[in-house]
Amino acid sequence: MLHLQNFSIDRCKRLVKTVALALLLFSLSLSFSEVSHAKRSSSMPAGNAITDGRALLRLALPIDNQTVRELQISLEDIGNHIRSKRWGPISSDVSKASRILNLRESDLLASIPEAQKPEAEALVVRVKEGVAQLEKAVEAKDREKVIDLKATILGSVGEIQELMVTEFPFEVPAKYANLPQLKGRATVAVETQKGKMTLVVDGYSAPVTAGNFVDLVDRGFYDGLPFIRSEESYVLQTGDPEGKEVGFIDPATGKYRNIPLEVLVRDEKEPVYGITLEDAGRYRDEPVLPFSAFGTVAMAREEADPDSGSSQFFFFLFEPELTPAGLNLLDGRYAVFGYVTEGKEVLEQLKQGDKIVSAKVIKGKENLVQPQV
């Protein structure tokens, strides 16, 4: 509880984004039951909704190769059946993946540039070997081995898909040319007082939001900053610097850096900027990066101003009973720009007052494009 004698305007400003987000989550959880039935018919089936950040990142890659998508989906679908040990459907999924690899390899490699063909061919061989092992594990009904092999194989499939991306898919509007942009992806290692986490940041879907974050990580901005989390909250937030400021002051300009709301909608070529999907009347549109995985990473902002993001961001601690995957009412209200891919158990342990020890870009820094001064 806050003590009024210690309350200040500066402290109030620091709590604005956290409180607004917490209130929004509470109100959305109350209203969810009223709209879930209506939205279920137009969204993806609840049983098939994807709740794994790695899978969502694979699906978000801007590629147009139906064969590799079919291969990926057949393998991802194993996760829908493995918990209940439905070995028949699992066997069908593995058989489909095997057929694709053996009968449609040329289609699989058709989107790979010539210079990357040898690397892609080697990855295909690795995937074939993995699927052969997977078939044996399914025959033996070895659940743990199936889970491990599925993850490894899909990692290689993701590498094949990344080789298919030959250029950045769109131009960011000129009005945001003064902001850093991530033209691709980056991996960030975050060390906390409770352990280490790895985030994959997606500039293909949110280049301005992701670029701002990677730039701040590279500056060491987040090192030593505390986490904010109220009791029973599904949000863990950080990025509030010490002092009176509530965001990042660019030392090159001396100005506060504002980041626009940025949401890429599925099947569209470039993001929507500066307005929530709800305010734009696009209630049924689905973001490429949804709030459907534990460890979703998104930009915090003031509720009344879509373009008020700066340095504060949050991890969404996915709660399926309140926000079922594929039916999440936060989608389109906040800019998702990545997912925690390793260290989710650490994320579960972090509480109010725990700190980031350090955050470092360990892959993809070359994709960060700084504005021309």
C-alpha cells in the first residue's frame, strides 16, 4: 500500500503505465466472458491456438513458401496431442512431415537463394534424420524423447525459414526515420537476480519498437533497473530509469524519445501505427505477434496515448483462464515485439524489487539501423 506522505508527482508518473495496464487487464478479464463466444467463431479454434513463443516467431517470418509452412505445422501439431498421449494423431503428423521431406524437397528449397542452398540442403538432411528418429520415438511411445526431438527439428526448420528471408519486407514511414529500427531479428540475454532469460526480438513485425529496445539494451540502459509487479498481476514491468524522467532522454538530441504504437496485422504488408486496432474499428483483425504465450514482451504506454511508449516494457504472464490464446483482448492495444524463448522459469520467480543485472544483445546486432543524425 502507498503511504500518502511519501507520495509525489514523480512517483505518480512512474506508476501511470503500470496502473493503467493493470486496470485494463482487470477490466478485460471481467468482460471476456461476454465476448468470448462471439469471437470464437471468427478466430482460430481454441484447441489449435499457439501458446509457444518460438512457434509464434516462426509463423511471423515474412516468407511465402507453402511447403515449409506445411512441414512446420505438421510438427507443431504434435504439441496439441502429446499432453494427452494421442499417439495416432502424432503418428499421422510425423508421417506427413516425412512425406513432405521425401517427396517435395525441391519445393521446400525453391525459396532459398542460390548462395544459401548448400546450408539449406544440409539443414534438410538434419531435419530428415530428426524425423526418422522421431518416428522411432513415436513407435516406442517415448513421450519425453518426442518432445525433445520435436523442439530440435523445429529449430532446424526455423533456420531454413530464416534463409528464405532475403530482404526487409516494407519501408517504415518517413515520420519515424528519427528512431532506431531493427531490420530483422535480435537475441537478447537478460541476467536477473533470479537467473537468466533469453528474448528473441522481432523487427520484421515491429521494427521501430524492437529497434528502440535493442538500441537501449546496447546502451546498457536497462542494467540495474528494478522490476515492478503488483500482487496478483499478470504483468511484470521494467524500464523506468532513476531520477525524475519516466523514459529515455536521447543524449544526442537531449529530447525524450517517444515510440509509436506499432501492430502488424496478419496478411498485411506493413504495421498499423499510432492507433489501437479497437479504435480503428478492426475488432476481428489478428496481430502477427499476439499475447498468447507466457513471456510475451510488449511496450508499456499510457492508456490514453497510443504513442507514449519510451523505455518501459513488460512481460505478459499468460493466464489461459482469463486470456485464452486466440481470444486475447490485449491484442492490438499494445505493441508486442518479442517473446521469452529460454528462462521462463526465471520469469515466474521475479517479483517486485528484483533487478536486471545486465541485458546484452548476443545475436542480430547488425540488424539495428540507427537514424541519420
